[in-house]
Amino acid sequence: MPELVPTDHFATIVWMGMVPENRSNIRSAPMQTAFASYAGFDGDFHAGLTRPSCVRVKSQYPQGTEIANVRQFSILSAEELDEIAAEIGIEALDPGLLGASIVVRGIPDFTHIPPSSRLQSSSGTTLTVDMLNGPCNLPAREIEKDAPGHGKGFKAAAKGRRGVCAWVEREGSLALGDALRLHVPGQRTWDHR
């Protein structure tokens, strides 16, 4: 019996970007198509099969410990970006300011899809969701540069709306307009935190 259940939820890729390896900030540059290898998008700052651990896993590892890279992609929801923009008082939020890899439209409450969910294109390219991406102050700085007075509210507005981090389970091409089908684990929610 399969442990991953295909759903009737589809997301459309409406924006893609890449953070340059030689970055001076977290901004990602938009692109139309890309090949998602097992290491992520070639030339992206976040690409690689491994990465140094960061503050997000400091309870598990000393910072800088080499670990598997489950943060190759930052996938955001267009609907949630609109909610963040409205809350911080700007017309629209450029995903490049957040270092986004992919922005999708069409899956409700996207940031809270279950960990280990898959987003799969019709050609089979498959991204595995690690977990939600907590908001930080780095995007706030970039927003503040472009919209003075509005960046400081980002972290609070983005809580529970910052999207997910993901890694490549099956290589393949991705492009604007591609539909990604959501597959979720067939297990119940664990209520003993």
C-alpha cells in the first residue's frame, strides 16, 4: 500500500528564481525555466547535496556541522505573499526580496502542508517538503530598502505564511506555468508535542 496519497490539489508555478552563489544579499533573480538536479538549481546559493547546519537546527548540531541539504528550495504561496503584503501595507511583495526559489498558486494554507509531502509535475519532477520555513529578518531588510517603513512588519506578518523548504527527490525540468500535484503522507497528525 502506498504511503504517499495523491490529492486533488494542484499548484501552478507562477514565479521562479535563483539566489546567486556570489550573493551580497538574499535576493533571488527571476527565471523562466530551470533544471532541478538532486543538488537543486545549478548555480544557486542554496544548491548542494549537503550544507553547513544553521541556527534552525542548533538544538541538533553545532552551527556549521555538515548535514544533508533539505533546504535546496524556498517555496512560497502567492496567496500567502498577498496576505503578507496587505498586512505590512504594500501593494505587492516581490518574491525575489525573500530569496524565493518557487512561488505557487492554488493550494490553500500552503505553508502548513504536511512535512514529507511531495509536489510533482506531470513530467515527474518531484520536490519533497522538509517543513515550514520560519520567518527571519533578512527579507525584512530587503523589503525596507525597496519600501521604507514596511520591512519591519515582515517577520510578524510572515509567521505561518513563509512557505516551505524542499529538496529534489526526482530530477527534472521546472517552468513557469507547470502544475504541481500535492501528494501527502497517509498518516494521522501526531498530537503529542
